[in-house]
Amino acid sequence: MDRMVRKQIYITPTQERLLKQHARALGITESELIRRGVSQISRAPAAVPLDEHAWQEELAFIHKRVHKKALGRSRTWTREELYDERLQRLSR
């Protein structure tokens, strides 16, 4: 086993409660649970940084669609009309 390095951390009371509960449920120490969590993070793919330009383009598209829908009804049918049409086709 590798040499251990001491770390002092601050966690919220809620995190402390969860840490104690999970460690007890697994039958391991809180330290072991933290080590497992760190190991799990190292195996997970890195989060992709937010592409601010792409997000601004998407936001502009969303606003454009909302505005377009606000100008008038975007569809010419109702759900009831679709159901009626389907029932007519099935009853033939």
C-alpha cells in the first residue's frame, strides 16, 4: 500500500451526515470512502468546458423560436383532429 498523505478538509454538515451514513452502510471508514470517491473521480471522463460562443448561439436560436411562436400559431392542427383522423383510418 502506498504511503498515506494527511489532508484536512471542510465539508458541510449535510455532507458529514451522508459520509457517516454511507461509511457505516458499507462497513468502511470515512477516510476509505473519501479515498474511493477520489479514485472514482479519476476514472470518470473530464467535464467538457462550456463553449460560451456556442451557448450564446443556442440562446439566440431559442429566443428566435419563442418569438416566432408568439407571433401566431405555429401549427394548423389540434390534437383532437389528429385523434379523429387516426380513428377514421382505423375504422375503415
